Amino acid sequence: MAKAIWAGKVIAESNNTQEVEGNQYFPPDSVSKDVLKPSTHTSICPWKGTAHYYHVEVDGMKNENAAWCYPEPKPAAGEIKGKIAFWKGVRVEPGKN
């Protein structure tokens, strides 16, 4: 089972992640919603589309723009639509899919 951990807390856990470019994308229902806070930050990938970011907050600590998703990816990245990935110190243990 893949897990995302930050500040000592498991913030996402799933047997159904999708790996793209070395990142594990978690289904939205596998992520603790209380740790994700909306961000206005976006970035553009030429083949995936526009990524929308979230801050990750655990026990009063904030990791800015440490999670992202592609709510409307380009067709080549359709399998990650709405799934959430992490970086910036969030430890992801890939598990075995």
C-alpha cells in the first residue's frame, strides 16, 4: 500500500495509486481532506496540462504548495485526472501496486 507521510502523520494511503514521472498519484478519497488547504498556485506541464496546488497542514505546521492535482488533464494524462501527488518533503512510500 502506498503512503504519503508528512510531519509524522500518514496523510494519504492507497492500493490504487498511479505512477507518472516518478510521482505517486493518490485517488482523492484516499487523502485526508483535513490536511489539504487550497492554494492559488498553478503550473503548466506541456503534456499533462495545468496543475492546481494545495498546502499541506498537519498539527499547525504548513507545507506550502506541497500537493497538486490535474483536475482537467490533457488526454495523454487522463489516468491521473483528479488524483493527488506530493513533494516538498512529503515522504511517499510507493508500496506495491
